[in-house]
Amino acid sequence: MSNTGTNNVEEEDVCESYKKQEMITKKRKLTPIQLRLLEESFEEDKRLEPDRKLWLAEKLGLQPSQVAVWFQNRRVRFKTKQLENDCKTLQDSYAKLKNDSDILFLQNEALKTKVALLKEKLKMQESLENQEAEKLGEEGSSAKSDYTQYNEEEEGLWNQYSFPELAILGFYYDPTLTASNLRL
């Protein structure tokens, strides 16, 4: 009989030992208080010093390795969230720049069209002026006014470089053009 009693005691010891080990290996969920304290500690410093790890583990009733793993996982979540925010910011910036670029492209095209129209008007105006000059020449009037008695090359160069942005577009200042001969 004593043999049977010994077996029962041994079985109970094995069962208790198994249950204890199962509880140790079983993943424990952290309580809300533990989570709050870990979060507060994480907000203070993202890195976990060994002394702080031991202090937190003792205070929360956890193993130091549990505290270390929690901090490691929390840092990964924190970095992932930062990357998501950075990605969102970059996407927003890209969308704004793309929109600005599209607007500038359309404005540029409109300005190119306007320049082409102005060049065409200028050619037509020059053609009309040449025709009028020929008519005046045929009528025998070859005298120039005092206003036009100047060195045309120097004046043309000076005015050409007075407005370089217009010179780039092919527009040059012509002092002989007045409101009367433009027929405005």
C-alpha cells in the first residue's frame, strides 16, 4: 500500500511541477497599471538602462527580460509609426509640388502662346511701317525729324540691354515707335 501512496504523492508533485512550469511559460498579459507605467517610462526615455530595467521589473512584478522585450517591441512600434508619419508628410509634399508644377506648366504654355502672338503682331506692325516708309520715300519726303537724328546702333544696343528679359524673348526697344505711328 505504501507503494501506491508514494505513486500518488509523486503524481501530485509532477502535476504541480507541470502546472508551475506551464504558468511560467504561458504568456502573461500585462495589467493596465503595468502598461501605463511602462508607457510612462518609455516616454521618459526610449532606451532602457540595465538599472532602470531591474527597477521596473521589481516594481511591476515582472521578469527583467519581459521588461526588455516590451521596450524593444515598443521601440519598433514607435519607429514604424514615425515612418508612417514621414511617408504621409512626403506624400502630401509631393502632391502639393506636383500640383504647383502642373499650374506652372500651364502658365508657361499660356505665356509661350502670348509671346508667339505678340511676335506676330510685331512682324505685322513692322511690315506696315515698311510699307508706309516706302510710300513716304516715293512721295519725295526723305527728311528725318530731329528726334530720329541719333546714332541708331548705340541707342538700339543701350535699349536692348536695358530690358534683358525682353531681349531674351526677342523684343527690342525701338525709339521711333510712337503712339501716332502705331495707330493706337
